[in-house]
Amino acid sequence: MTGGQLLLLVLALGTFGVALWRGGEPAGKRALRDTGDSIARVLPIMLVAIPMASFLSQLIPPQLAADWLGPESGMTGVLVATAVGGFIPGGPFVSFPLVLTFIKAGAGAPQMVALITAWAVLGVHRVLTWELPILGARFAVIRLISGGAMPILAGAMAQALMPFFPHALPVMR
Amino acid sequence: MASFARRHATLLVLSAVALAAALAVRITQGPAAVDDALGKAWPLLVAVLPAMLAGLLLAGSLKQIIPPGALAQWMGAESGWRGLFVACGAGLLTPGGPMAAFPLVLVLARAGADRGALICYIVSWGLNGLQRILVWEVPLLGADFAILRLLCGLPLGILAGLIARRLPIDWTPPPGTTDGPARAPKP
């Protein structure tokens, strides 16, 4: 278990304790029922999504990722990563394993920062399945205009910060 | 009902893509490559699963503690910079996927939260949600990369909120429906 996972576990148990303390047994039961519902919903998706990401990454030619998204690709690579990230469907169970694949194939850190930002801010699938039905088209338009430049900004910032993060890449797992 | 169908749609689409991808791997690279890909999937699952269970417990417990009414008050129409910072922090701390975050935006909007704060909240949640960083980003991509990306992401939610306040586009939250997908966190 890594430090981050331990921290999360402590946070979760602490928050559960606060819910119990503030709301008594009913709040604790509600929290557990909610957690159970979430597990029932997320676990099957994960069991399918992680092998899916693995198969997809098997299909990506490594040279392609290195050429288009490598550390030498600069702002062109950031733009390519923005376009790719915007169209990655699904939650973190798809995007992060894919990013890991790109990194192993030689992608650069600023490009991957841009890609994750684009997936998070512009993700087409999320707009279609959640934002439009719940909040309406105008909200989506406002958010997309406000956030449109964010992936490129994030990529540029990461590029500028790279000297301070010599170990950001490569990730070897 | 609508959200139930949507969840299953996700699973079905993912299964279809997974099968198609597996088939494509088998055709282009042979059965050994399929086994190879499955072998790589297993450690990923093991790396993510314990943190995911903890994250879901965190999400379930937080819902019992934080009333959306208080958040909306801090993010009200005249909330200015404070509203943006509250929204940025709330986005950071909101656990869970879009099925929780988007309905919460609706609840906050109907309770009178300011547009810039709402945009800041949803961008900050999508970019910097701590649960996702701890469950996925740190175990898979490493702490250094996660910190670098978080540093780049932190100011962007505030910036998006500032831009949204200046956009000349009207938006009012859709009125409540009985069959809406909104499953707001319980107060």
C-alpha cells in the first residue's frame, strides 16, 4: 500500500467517523449503503475498463506516441495531446491507464499534462452523457468557452515547471 | 430510471469496445498478445482497487456531513473572489464521478450560486479532484507527475470562473423534474 492510498484510507475512515459522530447510527448506515451502491456500480465497470485500456494500448504503435507526444514535440505535441484527450471516453479507469501507456511509449510530461487536462475539461463524452441532460446546452457552452484554452495553458505551465520536476517522468511500473 | 439505464449503457459500451479491441489484438498480433495485455491489466487493477474502495467510503461519508445549502450560500451571486476560492476547494474535495458532481451543480445553481463559482467548481472537480488523484494518478503515474499536474491545474478553475463571469451568455438552471437524473446528495 502506497502513502497516497494510506492517506486516502485514513481520510475515509476519519470522515466516516465524523458522519457517525454527527449523525449517529442512521447517518453511518446511509454512508455505508451509499458506499455499497457505488461499489456495485463502479466495480463491474472497472473490471471491464482496465482490460479494455490494456487492449487498446496494445494497439497503439509505440513509435506514434513517441513521435507525436514526445518531450521534443513541444507545443505541437501539447496541441495534439489536447485533441486526443478531448476524445478519450470514460472515467479515470480509461484515461489514466492510457496515459501510462503513452508515457511508457515515450510521451513527454507537459504533453501528458495537457492530455489529462483536455480529458478532464473538454471530454466530449462527459458533456454528452451528463452535462447536456442535467444542466443544458447553454451551461455547456459557457463552460467550454471558459475552459477551452485550459489544456494548452496547463501544457505550457508544465513545460515551464519541468526543470523543477526532474523525476516527473519516466514512470516505471 | 434514466440514470440506471445510463449506467448500464456505460458498461455495455465499454464491454463492446473491450471485446472489439481484444479481437483486433488477436487478429493483428496473435493470441499471445491477448494474454500479454490481460497480464498487464491485472497489476493495474491491484494497484487501484484498495484506494478505490477507500475513496468510495469517503464519498459516501462526505455526503452525510456537508449540506449543499451551506456551499450555495458561500458561492452566492455577490460572492466575488471568496466564492471562487470556496468553489475551487469544494471541487477539490468532491469525491466521485460525474453522477455526483453534475447533479450537485444543479442543486447549487437552484440555491442561488453564482455562475463563475459553478464553472470554477466543475472545472476544479474535473481537473483536481483529490480522490481521483490519490486513487488513480499517484499509483499509476507517480507522485512527482501528479504534483506537477496539480500545480498546473489549481489556478485554472479560478481562471475559468473569472472568464465565465464575463461571458455574455444567459443561463438559468433547468427547473426541477420528477424523472430527472438529479440524485442530489442528501443534506
